[in-house]
Amino acid sequence: MVAVCVLLWVSLLASSFALSPRETPSRQLKELNGVWSFRADQSPNRSRGFEENWYRRPLRETGPVLDIPVPASYNDITQDHKLRDFIGWVWYEREVWMPRHWISPDARMRVVLRVGSANYYSIVWVNGAEVAFHEGGHLPFEADITQVIRSSSTHQCRITIAVNNTLTPYTLPPGNIQYMTDTKRYPPGYFVQQIQFDFFNYAGIHRPVVLYTTPVVYIDDVTIATDFQDDVGIVNYKVSIQGSTQFSLSLKLRDQREQVVASVVDGPPNGQLKLSNLTLWWPYLMHESPAYLYSLEIYMKSKNGSFLYEDIYTLPVGIRKVQVTKSQFLINGKPFYFHGVNKHEDSDIRGKGLDWSLIIKDFNLLRWLGANSFRTSHYPYAEEIMDLCDKYGIVVIDECPGVGIRNPLSFGNKSLTHHLAVMEELVHRDKNRPSVVMWSVANEPASGLPEAKHYFKTIISYTKALDPTRPVTFITDTSYGADKAAQYVDVICVNSYLSWYHDEGHLEVIQLQLASEFENWYNKYQKPIIQSEYGADAVAGFHQDPPVMFTEEYQRALMQEYFVIFDERRKDYLVGELIWNFADFMTAQGILRINGNKKGIFTRQRQPKSSAFLLRDRYWKLANETKYIPLR
């Protein structure tokens, strides 16, 4: 059996609720990106590494190791097809030197190890001592390793991380392991991972691994909620301090000229800042100066005897308000229309690994396209990507990894408990971001099952309790008459692939079917609707007229049929359209996919298909229709 059973005896849970690491006058940061030692556990039950305690000595002493980059998926790095499709435990190791002042007994500081994301189970050891376990991919976790490194006899620190990409009916996303018992057709113990989602199950350490420090008494958490009345901005804040109950707090809110526009001196941990001459955070193309960010500096001091602890943390603050009516999505009181994309963290060689060149390229393409929004389909994206959304004004529907929830087993209490924990981690990570305007708790679940009603009512209610300031949705492909859970969302998000997955090639039915679909959803629920996915595969350079499926012409023609109904319904209750997909992406091998999903308007290498120019013309036209002051 694929060894995820070790999770039962792991006792030390990682923290998933810490602030994003930042260098400040009181905090230091050391990145551990680069080449790590790597070994896949190829034993039949994938448990050899635990049986032989690989974490207790350098990984190279346990057997052959490879050089693998971090951050990156490991799947496409080598020429080994077994590693590309590997399911089970893999082991990473990095030896680093600790600065002398970090490990001094008199340092009065904490040292924290943080992993930005690893898919999907992770166990972490430092110098052979277990320090953390985390269940779930796409979100960060960390561990305080101060005592472990200070008890070491050397300044060198050996970090070992075991990662397992196995999916079960109770994980997010779910899956199952199928064992092939016919020994005449398959080797003994042969198994395959079954999944219910249409993208490659990339694995590994996908985001940066860092060490950072804080004082012993430190700012542990900050929650920001913004509002405005007329020209007065309101920033409600809640600050959590760990390490002492005796402390004082001062806060300064600065504008982009570094001028202090609001402040509190020796204030309470819960309070409010007010500022006049407000500049709001607006989405891209909705204002001539979109994405205005203030900077909030939080200064904490705590005296313990003769020693003074000081901590400083800063974070960007965008002041904006989100509201939903029965037919509109409002940002700062103005109707907002989502004209954007769905994306994937996916590219050649690196898979889902964070890559700055790719990130900046994608944002340049988004702005060229005139897209004002995207959905993080189908999992939380890297914090670095979210930072740029805040900076550029790209509006985000923030989605958890709840994709492919189709099996009735995945609607039980075990799955529900994990799903709630994931939503808590996601909301905590992104709660202060002005770009995030809505939470999505799932994509295309089997919401027609009776169990879906209680399941999604619970998750949506819990998410609203965690964050009352944002609407909550999930994305459905179930018919309006069968869906049991859409009644609980604030915005109806519908996926449809008319004239693609059914009525193949018959473009003439799209307008009738789409108009009927919208009317049925709106008449039943009286809530705004977003077309959260639509599209068609197109192989770049494949042309034929009249258009046939998989040609660039068919992709364009299908989109144009959708546009007719979009333009009719956005006058009433349609509040958005998100094309599937921004760029081609990799999938599992199968007879329906040739080297991945080709529904992108850009290729996987970010080159435009003809549909990109069609969509660009439309999005810039929409931007000019909905702007509220002249664009420069």
C-alpha cells in the first residue's frame, strides 16, 4: 500500500496560520531555494524511508540521490518516466549554515522554518528531529526550530522534508489508489492513482523554503478589514501578540509618498484607523489610478526586566468595499463586471514550481489582454502571485483545492473536517488582500448528491464566519434543477462547454442553450451569475474553414456565440465571464488529450492563438464601457 499510514503516528503539527515572512528592522530572512538532494522511495509500499529512518543521517548515505531544484515539481526534471508518474513518498534534503547570532543562547530570537507549499503530505525534520507535519498542498506551513538548532553541536543544519502526493477520497483534491491484482497483466503490487480532475498531478516542493527570525515576543497575526464613508477611509485592525501579555502597540498608515495619514500610539490590539482624503483601491481598468496601496507599519514593544523586545511588521493595505445585490457585484459601490480568465500554475519543465519570469510574463499578458480578474483554478496560487494582484489591481476569486469532489465517500465527516481546515488556512493567508473579492470552496463537485446539501452548507457557513466581508461561492456544472448546494452561495458560478463536450461541432445551438441556462438559474435563485468557465480546445496553427473542432477558427467561433448572450444578460444579472483557459496546460495521459489540455488562448509557452486577439478586443471594449473616470 502507498504509505500514507505514517500520518497516524505523526504527532507534531505545523503551524499554518503565521504571517507571511517579511524582512523588517526586527526580522531577518534566509532563502533556501536552489538545488536540494532528492530521493524517491521506490519500495513497493513506499515506506522504506521510514523503516530505515532516512531522516537520521545525510540522505546520500541512504542510497543514490539526485539533484532536484526547489521550488519546482520533480516530475519533468529527469528522463525517468517512473519519476514523472511517481506516486508516494519522496525525500528532500538541504544542509545550510546558521548565522552565529541566530543560534546564540543570548539571541532572544526565534528561528522559524517555512515551506511555501508541498503537495500533499509533508513531514519535516531538522538535524533528525521531527519538527512539523502538514496535510494538504498549495498552502504554507512552518515550525519554530529554535531549540532544535541551538541544541546542535554544529552551526550547520540539515533539513529533511518527506513529501507524499498520494490522493485519497478524503484529501483535497480527492482521488483513490487502484490496485491491479491480475498478475498475468500487472506486476505484483502494481497500482495507479485515479483522479477526478483534468490537470497533471504535479508533486514536490512548489514554493520557496525559507528561514526567518522574530523576537521572542513578536507580532503573530494581523487582521485588516476596510471600509469608507464619503471621503473618509476606515481600517479596522486586530493584532495578535505571542510571547508576553505585557506589550504596547503603535501603528502608522503611510500613503505612497511615505506620509503618515493615520496613526495610533500605545493603542489596543483591536482598533480602528481613520484617514481623510482617501484614495481607494480600484481594479485594473476601472480607474485611472488602480490598485492604490497604503503601507501599515505595526510596532510592538515589550519589556521583560531590563530587556526590551521590539518587533516591526509591515503589510500593504488597499481600502475597498465589496457588496453583492440580487443582480450586481459591487466594488466601492460601483458595478463590477469580471472580464478575465481561469489559470493554472503550470509550465514547461518546472510544472507547478514558482518561477518569477513566468509570473511576470503572465501578468504582462493579462494586462495586454485587458483582463481585470482571474480565478485561482483549482487551488490557492503562490503568495507572490497574489502580491502582484494587489499591486496591479487584478481581481481574484480565491479557490481552495476542492476540485473533483465526485465520490460519495468524499462527502463524509472526515473529508468535511479536512475541507474546513483548508478553508481556514486559505482565509487566514489571504484575508488582508484587497484583490481577493470572493472565496470559492469547490469546483464542479457532485452537488446533485443528497449529501452535498449539508456538506456545502457547512463549508460556506464556516467560511462566512471566518470572513464576513467577502461573498462565498462554489463553481457548479450540475443542472439548476438538480443542484442541492447553490442555494447557499452569494453568486452563482456556472461552467458550461456547449458544442464541445456535447453537441460536438454544432455551434448553432449555443445561444439557445446558454440563454435558457442563465434564465433557469436566475429565475430559481435571484442571484448574480458568472460564466466561470467556457471554451474549446484549439491546436495552435491548426486551421480550417468552415471551422471544425480543435482548429483556431472553431475556438473563435464558439467564443463569439457565447458573447452574443453575454452581452444580452450582462444588462440584467450576468456579472462576469471567465474564459477557460488562459494558457494550455499539462494533463494526465489519455485518449482525449494530446500533450495536455489545449483550451488556452495562449499556448503553454505563452504565445497567442487567434482567440487571444478576439478576446483582447472584447475586453478592452468592456473596460471602456464600464470605466468610471477617463482612462489614461
